[in-house]
Amino acid sequence: METTRHFTSTVYIVNDGATALHHHDKLGIRIPPGGHVDRDELPHEAGSREVREETGLEPRLLRETAAIDAPAGEVLPQPAHMMLYDIDVYPDGSVGHQHIDHVYFAAVDSRAIDPGDGEADAAVWEWYTAEELRASEIDADTVAIGCEAIEAVDEWTA
């Protein structure tokens, strides 16, 4: 069976030492804002768009780029992580669908979440400090990356 792979972008948004996660009904877990990269987008653009759509907040990405002179190109913001997630796993162990996820960190100026039309209600979002993440039953990768995002954004904005 062939595995279908989609590019996605996720952004851990941080404000005042905490990151926002929401409960994803289909997956049954808490995750940060993110989604599929559209055909006309770059991964960092998709991540920013998803933050705006899902939270109503304007992200300021940590834009670490290499110092490369590229006259015919552009150095893109480096994701903090690139992850491969199995989305559809069948009883025989085969994988039908995967996400290649570009994970970014961003600062936001507020915790006032106001999702766009068609998005999950603001009530599904919660802000977590690093201590709250570590004490939670949230998936280990989300806890580890969330704590890393909080530390990175706090250092960047200090």
C-alpha cells in the first residue's frame, strides 16, 4: 500500500511564559495551532495563517535563518523541528497517511483567543506554563516541544 504524505505546519505560540493548546476532537489529544500547507504557501506562511485562523492572534515567528548569500534565492525560516507523524495506521500495521510537520515557535502579544469563522470555539484553548505541561497527561512530544518553545520565546523577547 502506498503512503500518502502531506506537508503541515505547527506553531507553538507563547505569551508570558505559557503556550496555547487546544483539544483536537478527531485526534483526541491537545495540540498547538497548525494545519496543512496549501499549494501556494511556504511552510512558515502556512503556520502563521493557521495561528491567525485558529486563534485570531498575530504570531511573530522566531526567524532563525542561515547567513547565506543567495542571489537567486531566499533563506527560509528554519523550523525548530521537523516531525513525521502517522495519521492513518491500519490493523496490519501499514500506514496510509502521514504528516511531515514543520514546527515553529512564535510570540504573541495577548492570550485573548478569538477564532475565525468555522474554527473551534475559544473555550477549547488553554494556556500552559512549562510546569503545567510537565504535570499534565499531554503527549510527551507536545510537552517537550512546548517547554522548549516557552524557553526559546522567553529568551528571544527578553
